[in-house]
Amino acid sequence: MTAITLRKHRKRAAHADQITAVLMVVPSIVAIFIFVYVFIFRTAGLSLLGVNDLFQMAGPKSWLGLPQAAFVGLKNYLDLLGSDRFRADVVNMLVFTTLFVGASLSLGLLLAVLINARARLEDVWRNIFFFPLALSLVVTGTVWRWVFNSASTGTFGLDWITNPRMAIFTIIIAATWQMSGYVMALYLAGLRGISSELHEAARVDGATEAQIFRRITFPLLQPITVSAAMLLIHIALKIFDLVFVMTGNPGGPGYATDMPALYMFQATFKQDLYSRGAAVATLMLIVAAIVIVPYLVISNRKTVEV
Amino acid sequence: MIGATQILAKQPSKKRILPWGWVVLYALLLTLAAFYLIPVYVALNTSFKSFEEVSKTNAFDLVRAPSGSAYLEAFRGLQKGLLNSLAMAIPATLISSLLGSLNGYVLAKWKFRGADTLFPAILFGMFIPYQAILIPLFQFMSDIKLAGSIWALILVHVVYGIPITSLIFRNFYATVPSSLLEASKLDGASFFGIYRHILFPLSTSSFVVVLIWQFTNIWNDFLFAVTLTSPATQPVTVVLQGLGAGQISHYEIQMAGAIVAALPTLLIYIVLGRYFVQGALAGSVKG
């Protein structure tokens, strides 16, 4: 074989390989396209229709895959605004997200700083704080429900789980218990990545430990704070299992711990109010997208640069 | 056990932290550890009580007459759910990991036009609240006659696992020098040859990370499980949620059940914790 035909042969093989490569990812792309984008489109479409019973939902579909039902515009969304349950959900979500994200970030940072202060038995501490992440929220919820139920009847007289004004805190505590170790791991990775020379230099210049933390360490950890906050907000927005297990659906007492995801589930799968459920789901997606998309764009730009 | 005095006696000599700094450090660590261990204590403690003892004492009173009967009850109740969870999580974990590895290989080393815009579009799937796809998903599963079967859950976990598994593998394969691939291409290695003989063997630890992360998440899922299954195919999370409930709550069975249901992922964490942490970090820190 001459050198030229060999090169041609290789070129053709490389071309065939490139086609194989594309073919390998096609199934995944198609699956994501359908299961993410088409489904989102259908949910949004359904939220603009008036589908309120199983018969309609299971009936013939239009070419878009939507039930053939009357277009009602934003009626489902306006109904939500008028719903006591949904209004309670929005308030609960705001309270829950703020306190859960705030508590998990500060507790996670505190744990990371403590462990990074060269505590002995580092592995033991780290594992104690981190292991809840390996658990299902159903497990977490089952145990914390019993902790708070028992506390409310026992000698403690801590009635939080049955007290409408305090019940949300039981969910916040359980969620923070589950997630703060994760934040700790993120911060710990960040702290270990900061070169000690920077601290030494500041120390030589006479900076106190508190100043070093505030002026050097904390600003350097800022990207981690942003990632962790994104992650926690995302978890908060879709919180479902934990409340479902701890205080039921609707999240009680009353609607004291109810959340949009629970309302979405009950409206859709228990009351057959499909379009209303779809409207809640669409709102959840919009809020998630507002938070996540800018972050995704920025972090993607960074990866490309690197 | 190491007591507080022992810890203090053995303090490493570090000039910048004053002696009382160590007291504060360990006091804080112990207090926080107590908070994290409350549910562990309560769950273990209650799980060894009998029904009579649970109703007479509170969750914090130490068990007086330990018995394993709650575990027997819990295991009996959860048995089917545990098997369903295994039948769902094992295939879904294996398939989604393999798929993610192939995707990662292509997206890192066989970049085609548009690959860099496609990737964030795939990643987006990992950030959506699944409520936004739940109704059409349920409809779709009914249409293809999979609703209520374990296959529906396998399919769902494979598909929604694509973003995270592809991300982890892509990031790993991107660190493998391209010159290595070019050299073997010149030696006539094909697309699959390079994967099988170079990248796949190199990525053992990535596989461990992805397998563990996927298994844990799939095992722990509740939303898809409660939406897409029938009573016969419910995974352990759904069964646990209803365990020991009824006219009278059997908290000892619930606690034993929670421990049994948590054991598989907890054991994985205990044995392979390092890889589990890597998976957790991979999901949030990119680039």
C-alpha cells in the first residue's frame, strides 16, 4: 500500500468514526429532547387548557400531544392567585427557602471552618456531618417526624409539629440536617484549595485571624457560596418528599407546611385537576429557570475559557 | 472513646490558636455532632423497643427491654419494596452509567459541530423541577403501557440520569491528553477501540463515583416512585412512607423500617465514602 492510499484509508476511517461518535449520542439527545423539552412544552400547554377530569385527560390528543380541550388562557393561573392553599404555599416557600438556604450555608461554613482548623479525628467529624446526604428524604422525614411528635407529647412539651406557627421550622430543621453537611463538603474543598502562602503573607503583615477570614478566605470562597446557594434553592423549590412524610399532603396542620410541589401532586393525581397541576408545575419551572439559567450560562462560559 | 481531656492533652502545637481556642473548637464540634446524631439515637433507640414500651416512654428515654421484633415486622413489611428497589436501581444504575460514559467520551473527545451548545441543553435536564415533566411523563408511560411497571422507573431514571452521568464522565475524559488518542488513532485504533482499550480502563474510579451516586439517588427517589408505580411495584421509599401507619402508629416499626431502608445506601457510603463525596461535589462544582 502506498503512503497516499494509506492516508486516504485512515481519513475514511476517521470519518466513519466521527459518524459513529455522533450516532452514539443520538439516543441520549432524542431522549432528553422528548423527556425534558417536549414534556415541558406539554405541561405548559396543558396549563393553558381546561382539563379537569380523567376522561378528558385520557381522551384523544391533538398533534401536539395535548388533550382536546378548551383553551382558557391564563385562567388556571388566575385561579391559583385566588386559592388560599396556593397563597399559603407561596408564603411557606419563601419562608422555607430563605431560612433553609441561610441556615445550611452558615452551618455548612461553620462546620467546614471548624474541621479545617485541624481538629483531631477529622474523618469522624466529617462523616457525622455528611452521612445524612446518603439517606432518602423519606427516611429523614420518618425519623424527624417521630422526634418532633415525641417531643410534643413527652416531657419536653415542644409542640412545634402540631403548632401552625411553628410547624414550618420542623421541616427547616430536618432539611438543614440533611443538606448542611453537603455545604460543608463544598466549603471544605474550597478551603483546602486556598494556598496557605496567601494567609502567611497576610499574617506577616499583621492581619488578625478574623481579618484574614473576612478579607481573604470568605471572598475566595464566594464562587462556592454561589454554587451552594443555587443548589439549595433548587432543592427548596421542589421540596416534596420531606413534607409529604413529616406533615402529610396538604402539609399540615392546615396549610402551615404546604408547598407548591405537594399542591401540584394532589391537584393532578388526586383531584384530576390536570391543568391546575400543570399551572403550578409551570410556575415552579419558571422560578427554577430564573435562578438556574444565568448560573448555567456563566459556569458554562467559564468551562469553555478554561 | 476519647474523652475531652484526652483531646485537650493531645493538642497539636500550633501557635496561632490560643489554648482556649481548642476548647471552643471541640465544644462546638461536640454540640453540633450531638444535633446530627439526635435522629440516629432516636431511630436506633426506638427501633429496639416493644410497642408497649414506645407508648409508655418518649423517644429519648433509653430502651429498657431491647427486642428485635420491630425489625422482623419492618423487614416483613418492606421485603417486597426492597426487592422492587433493587430490581429498579441496579439496571437503571448500570445503564445510565454506561450511557453517561459513552456520551462523556463523545462530548469530550469527538466534538462535533454544535456539541458545545448541545451540552448545556442536556445539562438543563438536571436542573428542572421534575414536577414540570411529571404529567406528560405519566401520560407517556400510560400510552406505551408501562405505567405501574418497574420498567417505567428504570426508563425514567436512565433518561434523567443522562445529564449528571454525562457531565461527570465528560469532565473526566477531558483531562485525558488528546495526544494519547491521536497516537492510537495513527496506530489504527477505532472509536470503540480507543474507548475499550484506553479510556474505559482509565475511568474505573469515575465509574465507581457515578455508579454510587446514581444508585444512591435512584434508591432514594420518592417522586417518580409514588407517581409511576402500582402497589405491586412500589420501591422501598413508598412502602416505608406507609409503614406502621394505620389506626395506631407503630413508631418502633417505622424506625426499624427507616433503618432497614437506609441501610443499602448507608453501607455504600461507609465503605466507599470517598467516592460518594466526589459524586456529590461533581454535581455542583463545574469546570
